[in-house]
Amino acid sequence: MPFRLPRLPLLWLSTALVLRLAGETLPEPPSTAKTILERFLERSRTTPDRVAEQRHLCFRHSVTEELGADGRVKEQKLREFEVEFLGDVQHLKLLKLDGKTPSDRESRRELSKDAEMKRKYAERSEKARPRGPDFIDEKIIRRYSFVTNGVETVRGRKAYVLKFRPLPGLEAKETAERAMNQLAGRLWIDAEEFELVRVEAHLDQPLSLFGGIVATIERLDFEVERERNPDGFWFNAHFGSYAEGRKLFSPFRIRSRIEQDRFRSVETGPAIPSADGTSSR
């Protein structure tokens, strides 16, 4: 009679092997959301030093759409930029506007926007506050309560998922703070480097401006997704948003999307070709 392994021990052996392999590929999750966030904040405090070293180029594709009541696009604005990141300053060059080469006037207008952005960045840096990724920092994190929500894979990397809700009784001096006080959603934190990988958020309830006389935002959803370059820098690769409400007596529905890709080091990367095949540098 041929020898056969008992089925039950074989099952135990297979299960143990699977668990061991999983333990080698999946991160060991920290015990609490607080632990994950503390690691994230520890990492974010070094962001200014890392940002100061960056010298990169990329393409930025921007789409803004005004929608009708039936959800169809009424008006669309397409922009394509070359973006140069030098430290925490961005230099924009408008390559295409609605699929066409921009006029000198349109290009000057974009340069004016770029100059205004530089001014705001300079003012922000003078405040010397703790900074994380360029849209979130420690002060914002402290406005919410968090709970763990598992581990997922984002762009090929494992990430801890945290659900968040605003803490009760938060003060708000500005409209932006009032909006933040009503946001809920999820964060994805990279399991290896504890960088912010993704954010999904939405308004829990409508937001009224000046008692609803000026405007009311009935719905606001947005998402941000970040990506790690091979050289170790993290960038905002995708931003999407949808806003719906009323401004004075007119309803509005706005959808926007920004994609950034083809990042290259200024020192070592090749020139980025524009849409017509010519070099943009």
C-alpha cells in the first residue's frame, strides 16, 4: 500500500507555508492608527529638506469641465504644461491650450499666474511651520480622528488604509477651515516609507457661505494620488475633484482632473518633448 500523508497535517503544513510567505511580502501592520500617523508625521518633518534638493521636470495635463443638469459637458478647458521643480518653487510653461499652441498673450497670462504662485510659496516658507506633502501637514492631521482600515496595494506598493472624520468642536476662522471641519474619507500611507500615497475625501454635509446668500456647496469630492520616482522623490501624480452647488442664483457643477507624468531629473534626464515632437528645453 502506498504511503500517504494524513490530510489534516498536510493542510496545516500548507497553511503555515502560505502564512510564512505572506509574512515575507506583506508589512507587519502597526498596532494602531496613532502609530501609523506618528511615523507619517516623523517622515513629513523631513519633507522641506528633501524638497529643497529636488530638480525635476514633468508634463502636467489639466482638464476642467462645466457640466449641465444632465451631467453632460457644457464647457471644457484643456491645458498642457511643462513644469520645472526647483526646490519648493515651480516654473510653468504653457505648451498647449485646448489642443492648440498658445498665443503670446495667453502665455504671458500663465507666467503671471506662475509669479503669483511663487509669491504665495515664499510667504508660506517664511511661516516656518511643520510641512508634509504640499497639501497636508501636521496641523491638518490633528483636526481628525483616525481608525485603521486594512492594507491595500497602490501603484505596486503596500499601504496602510486609515479612515478619518473631523473631531467635534473644531474652530474655523476662514472658509477653508470650515470646509476641512466637514471632510471625511480615507488616507493611504506607504507601508515602507510612511509617505502619503492617496487621499479620498468628501463633504459630510453642505457648506454654506454667508448663510447661503453668496453660495452653497452641496457636494464636494476629491482624490489625490502620489507616486514614488525611482530616485526616491514622491510627486502628486493625479488629482481629481467634483463640486456641485449654487452660486448666488445659478447652479454649478464643476469637474476637474490633473495628471502629472514623465518626471525627469534636470541634471540627468533628457529634454521633455512637447506634443508636436520638438524639444521643450
